[in-house]
Amino acid sequence: MDEKLRKEVRILKAYAILSSLLFAVLLFTAFRSPKTVDFDQINAHRINIRETNGTIRLAISNTDEFPGGTIGGVELKYRNGHRGAGLLFFNDDGDENGGLTYETHVVNGVPEASSTIRFDHFRQQEAVGLDYEQHGTTKQSGLLVWDQPNEPLTGDMARALNDIQAMKDTAAQRAAFQSFQRKYDKAFGHFTQRVFVGRTKNDDAAVLLMDKRGKARVKLAVDSANNAFLEFLDDSGKVVYRLPNDSTGT
């Protein structure tokens, strides 16, 4: 190698080193740039909002990327129905804490729509929510309140549910889920609705109060014929007292 070629190689090496240093400086400067940046539009399939320690607190997602929820640090791999797009809330530990979802589509010419916003009990399922559902001309919307066990949901439960979801044999999957329900009954098996305030599928504007087993015991309503009434029911759903009293009209 002659002296001229050696000189050119040294120049190229120096250029490469200088370029690398400049790139590192630019990269460092970019990370230390102002934290507030303005955009006119952002296109994304999913956006995760995290704390400075990396814990996720909010997911904004389309339908395909919508997370399955997290229990005890374990993300669920199954979906209980079609959740649609929306938001998923997470608590300080990064576990699911409620969310907002919505979807609308037409099936065989029939409109199907639902939207919901729900807030969960600590380490448990729903506490309160606003729901809307439509199947053709049948509609229901309202405020709902639920009871949940004090026993917390755990990561072991989430792993067990994921294992069940992965099963290919339907009968075995059904049996495994029944076994799961028995094992985790204290935490999983007492999901009961206690309050409904809204419009029912029968076109009543109603307030329903349920007992600890989720059975309606008090109904205050105005029906589709504009009749107002108050009913008290036994645990089988039979009306035991009604105002106005049908027999007297008072």
C-alpha cells in the first residue's frame, strides 16, 4: 500500500469516527429536547400511556390491538366477547381498572351496537358503569352497579384462564373452566348486579334494585304506555305489592 492510499484510509477512518460522534451528540440532544411537542395529526393503532417507571396506566387502541386486560401482572390472552375499540384503564400496579369501549356494525342488515364505560373495584371486576346496547330495534341503556367479592383476582387466576383459552378440545375446555370456577369461587363466582337506572329492552324507563343474588326486588317504572308504577317482588320474581294497586285503581 503506497503512502497516498494510507493517507486516504486514515482520512476515511477519521471521517467515520467524527460522523459517529456527531450522530451520538444528535441522539443525546434529541432525548434531552423539550418534552412538549405539537402535532396536527397522529395515526396509530395503539398508544400506551405509562408512568416514568414504565407502568402502563392507559391504553388507547383500535379493535385488533385492544389489550386483553391484566390481572396480577399477567395479561389475559382471551377476550370475553368482541370488545371493540376504545380505552383501557390500569391502576397503580398496572392491572386493568376499567375502560371505555364502543362498536357498531350491521349483521345481515340488522344493526348491532354497544358502548360502555366501566370502573372496577380494586383487584376485582366492575363496580359501576354506563352501558348501551342495540340489537335491531331492541335497545337498552343505563347506569349499572355491581357487587364483587372482597377476595382479590390474582395472577394465578389469569394464567389458569390463559391455559384454558389455549385448549383446542371444546369438551376439555368446558370441564377445565368448570374446575376453575370451583377452585376460584370466592374471587370469581359472585358477580352480581345490584342497581339499574335507565331504559329497558321493554321500553320502560326504570329503576331496578336487586338483592345480593342479583334478583330484582324493587321496580319503579314508567312503561311504554306512559303508566307509572312501583312494584315489590319476592325472590322468584312474583309481584307481592304494587302501587297503584290494580284491584282498586288507587
